Amino acid sequence: MKTSLFFIFTILLSLTIYGEDNIQDFSYGKVNWTKKVITVTGSGAPTLHSQNPAKARLNAERAAKMDAYRNVLEVVKGLKIKSTLTIEQQMAADKIIATHVQGVIQGGVVKGTKYYDDGGVDIILEVPLAGILPIEKMLKKNSESLKNSGNTKYNALIIDLSSLKYTKSLLPEIRNESGQLLYSLDSVKKEIAEKNGIVNYVKSLDDAKEIAGDTSLLIIQAKALDKTEGSVVIISDTDASKLTTDTDISFLTEGKVYFIVK
């Protein structure tokens, strides 16, 4: 009965949180790439033979929260910074990043709690996805260089990757066929990257239009993925020229880039 009740509770919550968003399942939880949150469940077992029911419940809540923190960490470790680099690898190589990640996890918000007759507790914990990396440490240059005064203006860039086997990552790049870098973390204002990340993952063009606004959108079909680094998206030189010739691309500094990924 315990399992079925919480299963129903979780499904009802997920209908509110997820909807038609772009969701990736992990062994320990889910990542909502559209709403940019990590959601996990933590469980706390009842304290056997406790003479103080209130204290026993409090201990179960603490255990559930600690379990949720562990589960979030496992999800985070599996996230891709780029297709060939996970956060776990980066944490092992850089203590500053490891400390930052742990801090973000500890700041997770409890979104739901379920108490059971036997004294056990389940909680649902959410952690923001966009701020999981220390952006300032990873920036290489100032995004102000992207601001130009072209006559053609767009509100957002939409890249259709639905026909390619793209692996969602936190810091993808866009290049042309010649290898010229068109968009990366360094293209985006630091405060925007920290709050929202640098790319928005959606399931369809309609979803992208609904979020970005259905006006002045630059829509491009991705040509390929880089063979060595699959998070590098290649667009044709012809399409790339729309970003480099007489175009005001200041919208890129706002991170208004949408990837359509199935």
C-alpha cells in the first residue's frame, strides 16, 4: 500500500512539474531540461522501538533528506558538461567545482513530503540545473564582443536536432562547417548563464515558439554533430552566415537559444 500511494502522489506531482517538457530519466531521479530542475525522491526508514514518536518522525525526515541529497549528487555526477565530459569527471579534477556542486545540492528545496503509518517518510527534492556549475570560473572571455549593430534582428535562435542522436549537455557549442565557433558559454552574459544556462531544450518547434515567442525567430536545421565532441552542433555555412552577416546577434548574449531534441 505504501508503494502504490506514493507512486500515485509522484505521478500527480509530475503532471504538474513536467507536462510535455523535455525529461531525462536517471537511476536516481529525473532532469527536466525545459524547466531546468533536477528532481529526486529520498526515503527515510522508521526508527524501530523508539519511545518518542515525534523524535522518530524527525529522524526519518532527516534520513529522507540525506538520501535525497545523495540521489541528487548521483544524478549530477552523470550530467554531461560536454558529451565527452561528465560533472563527476570535472569534480574529480577540480576541487572548486566539487565544492560549488555540493553547495548547490545542499540548497535544494523540498517540494513534497509523504508520511507513512509505519513512521517512514519520503520527500521530493528539487535542485536548479542551470546553476550547478560555477560559470564565472569556466568563462574564458567577455560576451560583450557578440553585440553588433546589424540591420537584421532576431529574438531567438532555434536549432532543430530532432533527426540527430544528440546527447543533452550543459555547455554545448555551435560551429559552422568550417569549424568557426558561433556560440558557446562565452557568448552569454555571466548572470544569464548562471540563472538560466546557455541553451533551452524543447521537444518540438511549437514548444520552442511558445516559450520564445512566435516572432522574429531564426530557425535552422542542424547539419551534423562533431564526430569527436558530440555536443558541438554543426550548421551549414549558409545558415551560419545568418549569424555573421548584417545581423544583430545580441540576443545570443541573453542565452535565447533553443535546441529541439527528441
